[in-house]
Amino acid sequence: MFPWWLWVLLAIVVILLYLLWKRVQVPSISVSTDKSLYDRTETVTITGMLIDQSSTPMPGKAVPIAITPPVGDAYILAPATTGVDGSYSASWEIPDAADGGTYTINVASLGAAGTTTFT
């Protein structure tokens, strides 16, 4: 039979390991657009979801969004905020003078990153 203090020590170690495991979980983020092909001056609707490793939504988190054109500097949108269901959305109107080609959308939050493209 083990002494009582060894059981207490074991319980403390288990609790600390559990808390450490919960702390190092990296969430998952998705990103998509409402269409894959756009014309100039159309509005791109960007949506996605932020969840933890157990698929639990992560509400109230900032999601920075950058849109990189085929040529030139990225367009930085105001960060979206996740809702109670972990979802976020943003809109971006394609400038009239925008270059044709493939645009890349990059999102990130809490160490997770996602990307998608549109033309």
C-alpha cells in the first residue's frame, strides 16, 4: 500500500499535466469565399470558423484578414470577430482598377492559420 502523500502527489501531477495539455492545444481555422470567380467591383464575402481541438467553437476571438493580389501589396482588412458559434465573416469590394489573376486570402488566430484563393 502506498502512503497517502504519494496519492496526493500523483493527483497533483495528473491535474498539472491535464492543465498543460489544455493550454497547448492549437485551434483550427477555416476560410472560404462565397464564389471562386469574381469580376471587378464585385464584393467578396469571406467566411470561416475558429474551433479548438475538441471542435468547440471559440467565440469573441479576433481574426485578422489579409488579401494578397497577384501583383502589389496586400489589402489588410479590419479583423473580424468570431461569434458565439465560432464563425466570422467579412466583405471586401474588389477595386475597379484591380489586376486580374489569383488573389490569396490569409487568416490567422491564436496560432492557427488558414488560406484560400479566388480569381
